[in-house]
Amino acid sequence: MRKGKAIIVKHTGSHYLLSELPQWRPFPAVARGKLRLKDSNSTNPVAVGDMVEYEAEDDFTGTATITSVLERKNYIIRKSTNLSRQSHIIAANIDCAYLVTTLAFPETKRAFIDRFLVTCEAYKVPVKIVLNKIDIYGESHREYVDYFKGVYEGAGYEVLEVSALTGLGVERLREECARNSGVNLFSGVSGVGKSSLMKALDPSLAPKISEISEHYKQGKHTTTFYEMYPLASGGFVIDTPGIRGFGLVDFKEHELSTYFPEMLKIMDDCRFKPCTHTHEPHCAVKEAVDNGEIDGERYLSYLGMLEEETKYR
């Protein structure tokens, strides 16, 4: 009997594929019994990116058995509705998360972007924003592109302009994914072009691609499972199904603002500590919003999250 450690590279219900990275030799596995993580109410106790211990026949005939899940360095977790008490882990042990966004066809809502970024901050996942389909906006939309970039770069995030169709920015993204042979997550709402972007990064990949629904101006769900792929240029990418909602998990009222980098930088100047940045006088964050130093929509996103956390706790 062989025992070893490997990473989950695909998750389809109760079945998994494992590989001992950086080698890419996936083999099938199942979890032993009802595998559960300590203090977890997640619907998927094992996620793509998890390092696990397994047992298998010496010649790898048959199916390996996952015996335990090793401690994660980070992960991204969400709940699909505010009323839900169960959560879902998108992926674990991520070197960089790329949030793929679009300004139109479909529009990625700012509230979704901010919730994703807050979760990355809370669970220690490095994150960058990919502004895809930059080729369709034209000069008439340049002002809004610059505004969008200004908001998030001003908050401390790198924004990459990319076009999966024309190849603009793809080489830089390819080089970033290859750096240190890391594990990179691509996520976003349906229709933003995650699968097309991955195919642009490596034409040998075969993620499913679908057209945008003209009626709803939304993408159709094409990726149905969480899956990791090796890139020919180096590194690994995790493709995820399109996400329609991003509920926050287990945030405390007074810690939420610390996951907004632009608020974190100045909150020590607030008169009251802790400060919720809502009603307190002499609040540095509210003053920065009034002065235009913190984007008003980002602040409204913060208030919306704060309301949800207190309402549904």
C-alpha cells in the first residue's frame, strides 16, 4: 500500500482527481467515509487546491482513498444567499486569485467585486482584477475604464486590461501565472470570459465556452465543475463555474472595514475605536468619502455588507 500527499485538481461530487504537483499525473480518488474539517459547516469539506493525504495501491490501479485534509494556507469561501447557514469553499491554497470582470456584456456589479475582494483580504488570498473584453469598449468608454481602474488601484489593487479575443495583455498574464509555478484561481460572474481567457493563455486547454445571452446580457454557465489545469508556459490555473451571488461568511461588525485597504490605512485617525464608520463623529473614513479620497460606491458596498452581517447574524 502506497501512502502520499497530493493536491485536489478536480472535484465532481464525491469523486476527485489528485496529482502530486509539480508533476501532472492525475489519478482518481474518493474520500474516506464522511470526511469533515474541524469547525466547518461547508457543503464541500474538500476543495480543489486542498493538499490531502491518500492511500493507494503501489501500482496505482483502482481508486485512491483520501484519508485526511492538510491545513490550508488560505482559501476563498462564500455563501450563495444571506439566509443560508452553509458555505461553499471555491478553492484553497491559492497563490493568486484573478477576479475576471467586464464593464458590459455582462456588467460585473460593483457589489460583487467588493465582496470578492473583501473575502480575499479576510482569508489572506492575494488578488488582482482582470478587466476583460477591453477591445469592445472603444474610446467612448475610456473615461469609465479609467474611472474603474482609478477606484481599485486607488484602493490598492492591480487592475490588468486584457482581451482574450485580441490577445491584449495575455502575455503579461501568462508570465504572472507561470511565476514560481504557482496555483492561480480564475473566478467571476458568468459570461465574463474566464474560459476564453484560459484558452488564450494556453490554446491546448479545452474549457467549455458559450455565447452571451442577448436577452439577459448574462453569460450561460459553461464550467460546471471546479478544475485545475497545467499551463504549458508554467504554473496552474483553477477554472470555476460562474458565480451569481457572493454572500460573506462569518464577519464581525468591527472587523469588516479592516478588509477595505483604503479604510484600513486611515482608520487609526478616527476619534472612536472601534469605529463602524457609520454614525460616529470625527470619523476619518467618512471624512475621506466626503473629500473624494475614498470612492463613494466602495463605501456604499461597505454599508451594504455591514447591514447584511448584522441583519442575518
